[in-house]
Amino acid sequence: MKPEMIKLSLSANIPCGFSNSEGKIQTNAKMTDLLFKLIRTPEMKTLIEKVQTERSPFFVICHLPSDYNKAPKVWQFHLLPLFCSENGYLGTFFHAHEFLFLSPLEYVDGMQPYAVTTEKPNKLFTAKEWEVLFFMMQRLSLKEIARRLNIGTRTTDNHLNIIYEKAGVHSDCQLRALGKAKGFERYIPAEFINKGRGFVEMGGIA
């Protein structure tokens, strides 16, 4: 990749960078801070090596702080291998953005993708109640929520009753409608990302 093209890419107003075939990395200011935190993980080193050897695009999802004074965000990194006309590997271009989500139903309803957050929408519920509420927003059954949280169904039901009381609702439908209005569907507990999935690698088209 020509130096002027690299310079142009790094001037983008999004976190981005370039790793050449020798592994030398150049990043713009926005990517430097993110990469400083991410590059320390052995998974990131393995992934860059994987892009070089498999010559295939990848993307990863991880939970990183973007600013020392702000709460961590869920980031999606795209890594794209670049080749010359002779199919020789030139390096890997990578960029990042906040992880955006949109369900099929939301797409049909004409909604736009929205950023997922690990910051609790309010302080009304306890950490465990937020975990139960998260799965309720995904329309999981009582038994399935209990299984995923590794707690009893009676305990799960008790949590739900407390959530109903605090939210001032009387049914799952009312709770989901309230959650939709308050933006609860944008929240994912950080523990669900960090628990064995602090660094989620996805192969294929980035």
C-alpha cells in the first residue's frame, strides 16, 4: 500500500490503522488509544497473525474504555487484508466503531441500528435484576432465564416479581413495552461480554 494511501486512510474521522506484511503498525490518534488497550491481549496478536496466514477478513467484538472519564463501550473491530495485483499480501487495514445492533423485526419496523451499551439505563434495579430483565427483553422463558443465570426458577420468579413492582407493571408484555420506551433493549450486562467472551472473534466477511 502506497505511503500516501496509508496517510489518507489514517486521516479518517474513525479509529483506524494499518499493519504491513512485516507486522509494523500505524494508527491514527483515535485508534491509538483503543489499540493500546487491545494490543495487550494475546487474542489480538493471534488474530493479526491469522489474517496474515489465512488472508481472510475478520471482525472482533470487545468491551473497551474509549476515554478515562467515560464508561467502557462495546466496540467492533474490522480487519481487512490487502493484496497487490500479483495477489501478494501487502498488509491489513483495520478500523473500529461502536457495536451496532438491529433485530430483524426492528429492521422491518424501519428502525436504524443503535449502539449497544454496558452502562445501566438507571439505578432502579440491582445487577441481578438487570440480568433477568435483559433476558426478559429477549423474550426468554422463565425456565430458560433460570438456566442461563444458573439459578432456580423460583428465585428467577422472585426477581421478576420485584422487577414488576419496581417498574409498576403487571405482565411481561407491559415490562417489554416499558423497556422499549426507556431504551432497555440497548443495554447488555458487561458480565455477559466478559464471561468467557471478553474478546469475541468472528471470521468471514468483515
